[in-house]
Amino acid sequence: MNKGYIFDYGGTLDTGGQHWGMLLWHAFERHQVPVSESQFRDAYVYAERTLGRNKIIQPTDTFLQTLKAKVQLELTYLNNESYTDAIVSDVYERTKSQTALSRRVLMQMKASPMVLVSNFYGNISVVLQEFGLDGIFAEVIESAVVGIRKPDPQIFLLGVDALGMKPEEVTVVGDSLEKDIIPAKRAGCHTVWLKGEGWTNAQDGENQADRVIMTLDELLQ
């Protein structure tokens, strides 16, 4: 019987299931940045690895600052820095809108204890406050703080412990089969896959999740 929830953040609460790489690529398309999707993908991977290796994002940075750092790295790699402000503004507004929708769903679920488990840069508490999501979760477990990253199942067990429950009493909600659903199942939790536009076409994993939803508000049904 489900008693509590563990939510992913990036790609789940802020994009509604769409992979961040695809969200950014479509912004590049809208603003007609003169690069191919293949070139963008290389830039995206470069930026993510650079942010992962270096302390570029500070604990006090807002999501807007985080997004700008990410986009600047991508566009510098592509020699198209002049598009930075337009891309950042576009994506930030879309993220704000989607996060507001997620907040409405979470507020209707507050009767159930909830924990956030996220691979993030050390500033997730600032980001949650920025989008009005602070105070919703009983605890926030962030990879940069605890030293464990998805897809290690142990990070989900930290969330289970924070809820004071058994794994089989907890449902994990996330957008990534590889980083959320599969390791959460290995940890013994129930899983809900928020299935959106993925980074690859390898999205045939309905049988690996206990439930598949297309929008977060399906959790209320």
C-alpha cells in the first residue's frame, strides 16, 4: 500500500516529462540558431559534463543563473553566444509555467508525505524557493550534497529512510527510465513513469514501471 512519494525534480517537475536536452533544442529551433541537432547534442553533453566537473554553479545560484550558465556553455561551444539572452528568456518562462502546474498538483497531494530526490548542482533549495516549491517536501535529497547520484538505488533508499517507511510503501515518480524507474524498482519501491519526449528513441519501457502517465495531474486520478 502506498503511503508516501519520492519525486524527481529536473525533467519531472520543471518540464513535465520532457528531457532537458530536448526542451533546449526546441528553443534553439524556435530562435533559428544556425546549428544542426547533432551539433547541439554535442554542445549539450559538453555543457553537462563541464558543469558536473567544475564548481560553476554556486549554492546560492537561482535557477535563472543556473540556466544561463548552462546555455552560455552550449552556445560558446557552438560559437553562437549572441543567442544566449533569447534562449534563456524563452526557456525560463516555459519552465516557470510548467513548474507552476506541478506545484498545483503537489499542493493537492500534500496529505501524503513527499520527499524530493534529485541529481542537482548544490542549489536545489534556492531553486525550490524561486518557484514556490519550498515547504512542500518533508526532506530534499540532492546528489551534490549526499555524494550519491542516480542511477545508484541507494539515493532512493535515502528518500525512503527520510519518509520513515519501507520501500514497498513508497512510490517514486520520475521522467527517466534509466535514472529513476529502474533504480527505484531495484530499491524495492513502486514506480510511476512520467513519459515525455526523451533524449533518445529508446522509450519502450512501459513494462518496467508500475504505472505510466503523460501528465503529472494524472497522479490525482
